[in-house]
Amino acid sequence: MMMNKRLLPILFLLMFSFHGRSQDAHLSMYDAAPLYLNPAMTGVFEGDWRLHAQYRTQWKSVNYKPYTSALLSVDIPKGKWGFGAQIMNFRAGIGNYNVAQGLVSAAYTTPVDEAKHHNLSFGLQAGLSQKSVEYQLLTYNNQYTTSNGGGFDPTISADESFSGQSIVVPVTNTGIMYFYSKQQSFLNPFIGVSAFNLIQPKESFFGADNRLPLRYYIHAGTRINITEKFYVLPKILHMQQRKFQEQTYAVDIGYYLNGAELYLLGGFIYRTADAGILSIGAKMDHFVAKISYDFNLSTLSTVSSGRGGFELSFTYIRQKNKPKTAKICPRL
């Protein structure tokens, strides 16, 4: 039975959402981008304002046109409040499937004990997301012909009818987070839950009643202060959207060099049945820079030869010389 001619572009679009782990638009260094991970982390840092940028490219080994992810955010703390904004762009595939998103967020952080070491933060995020695809670049099954021995003929009309190649949908996200902020403590645990696509907007290139499903993140960990100069930070992340789910297990380490006055950073991340990721970086004064590489461990590794994704992260925190307060998320 011949495949319905509309099915191929539909499969192409779905490939980047639920059924392919490796094609998801995700970040390996997910917590380097706090507003992307959980709106409740908006403004939860020590400083006057924070600027963050992140870039990722993957699948160059199996696709002449690699998938790319780019993110830029800024946030500021104002007393117990935090305010921020974030723009993102994800692009994948020969049809230039593209997601551009702009969000603003606000969070409220409050201590729950007299010593102000146990803290809860609540966040909201809202904005718009534009999704587009250049369907003229795609190929369809009815462009194959049996003439002249058979083959693919791009001059044959695809005879497709799209209601449009660009849609704009509203985005609403929320999150909550607990963290223990006492600086002299041996352990600084944290746990957060975030939910995305709260109003489940309608999105379709065919005019169908297709709703964007809710997506959930649960992230947790604890900073273990081995000495004043050395810490270890084990952490986990669970993501779920309908039947699709993914787990990430990771450990970060940091060592402070007195003479150079900088932290050397490193880490290992394991994304189940998908990838092993190594990261290195440094933190000095107002700057944090990290780089990571994904080693593909999925069933695609026989084709990719283990090559996956390359990622860069850069954070600048503007901070005047002033006494430290207790409002420091242990993740940082």
C-alpha cells in the first residue's frame, strides 16, 4: 500500500519532537542556562545582572547541514524578585525547520526559616514562539518515477497543500525550586520542578487541531564542599512529554587556584541510551566559560562513529564589591 503523500512531511516534523531522542532540541549543559531550565531560577544569583549565551551544533557527522541551537538571556535580582528575558533559536534538517522564541520571566524568592538558609523560589515565564519550515526544500514519495529505469525526479510537482509555512503560538511556563544557601555548609542541596506549554496552544502547518503537549522537568542535586577549594556536584534531570521521557545523570567538579584566582571546572554527563558528555571550563572574576562535547552512544553510533554535538556556554555576572548575601543558589 502506497504511503499517503502527506505522511512524509508529517514524519519529518515529528522527528524533531518525541520519537527520536537524539533529534530533540536540548542542551547538554542544561543548567548553564537557568532561565531555560526553570523560570524559578530567574534572578537567583549574587550580583547586579547576569548575561548568558549558549550555542550548540550536532549531527555534522551524519548530516551535511548540522542541527543548531542558540540561546541568549539576561536577568536581574531586585530584592526578593527576579526579572529576565530570553531569546532562543533552534534549526534542524534540510527543510530548515526553525523554532524562534522570545520570553520574559519573573520569579519570587523567599526564605522559609529564620536563618534564611532554606529558600523557595517561584517563577513564571511567557512569550511567543514562531515555528517555520521551508517545505519547498523537502522531497515527497510521488516525486519518484518508474520512467527510464526509475528514480527520483525533482521536476515532478509534489502536489502538496500547506496552510502556511510559518506559525506563531503563545508560550507559558512555570517553575518552583528549593535550595539551601548556607555558604559554610558541607552540603548545599537543591530540587526544582518546571512545567512548559501550560496552555497547550494549537500548532499545525496543515490547519489541524493539534495541541502542543505539556513538558515537565525535574532537576535535583547537591553541592558537596569537600574543602574550601574543592567541591563536587552530583545532579540529575528527568524530562517528560507525553510518552517520551529522558534522564540525565551528571557530576560537576570545581577546584580553586589561589595564585591564579580562578576555578577550574569539569564534568561528566550521561544521557540515557543517547550520549556521554565531557565538559571543561573556568570561572574567573565575573566570567564563567565552559565547553562540552557529546559522544554518541545511541543506535546511530554505528553511522556517526560516536560523534555527536559540540556546545559552548558563556556567562557574565556584573557584581559590585559588596558583602555576600545568603541568596546564592548552590548550583552556581
